[in-house]
Amino acid sequence: MKYKFTFITLLFALMFLGIAQANAIGVGIKPSYLEVVIEEGQKQATSFTVYNISDEPAQFRVYADELKDWIVISPEDFRLEPQETKKIGVIITPNDYGKHATNLSVVASPLNKRQFNADSGIKVPLRLDVQKNKKNILNNLFFFMVLWFVFSIFIVLLVIYIVLKLRNRTLKERVVEKIKNVFDRKNRW
């Protein structure tokens, strides 16, 4: 018990003397999350603001955790003085429809390398609702309508051709010819 009390007292003394000190940069963002509704294949721009809420300058880095080929961030690396802010642009170009989510990571590193400093960061949730491109749906619908129209014209022309070919022969002649053809085929085998 006596050793435990001595250890705790020594630990508090070291913390107050600054020997066991670690610093980290304060990071703030606004808004706290991003939601984007976008059509597949289209570009959508959005933004958020990064705050250096600490009392010292820092170097910041912003990157997407996933969907990196869809997301362009500008600027990715920048420096902020104490209490300074920076607007970060995000351009999203999805290539698959549906609901998707990722995080945009904001990491702050202190510029003072003479003392032990820890990087700090925050994640900005990014939710994407990628909808099917309505223009593509209409283009596909138009294509199938044209295809159906051409097929219908082909069928009508085929029926007209058959009727014109058979018009000169009587029904009895045609039936007799069909029956002969059936028997001729059976006799060949």
C-alpha cells in the first residue's frame, strides 16, 4: 500500500514537472459529415472546412480512406497557423450506382520537432447515394423502341412477301404440294 501511494505520488510529480508530457494538435471540421446525391457518371463538388484549434502551427493532410479513384481532394496537404481555417474541396465522380460510404481523414502534424508530439486527426464521414443516370435509361429505351420498330417492319414485309408468292396458287394446290413433300421426305429415309 505504501509503495502504491509512493508510485502514484511520483507519477503526478513527473506530470506536473513536464517530464512525461505529450502534445497533440487540435483539429476541427465543419460540417461533421458530408452527404452527396449524384447521378452515375456525373461529377459533384462539395466542401468542408478544417480548423487548427491549437496554439501552434501545424501541417495538415487530407485523404479518402476508400473509393480513392472516385474522389479528388484539393488541397491534400497544407499548413495552418493557430486558429486558422482552410476550405477543402472534394470532387466526386462515381462509376457505379448504389449507396456507398467512406471517410475523409484529416491528420494534423505539429511543426515543432524538438519535443515529443503526436499526430492527431479526425474522420469526416462521406455518404454517397449514386443514382442511375436517367439519360442512359432514356437512351436505352429509345434504342429498344427503334429496334422493335425495325423488327415489326421486317415481319410485315415478310408476311407481304409470302402472301404475294402464294397468291397465284389455289389453296388446294398448296395443300396437295405440302402432302407430297411430306411423303417424299419419308420415302427418302
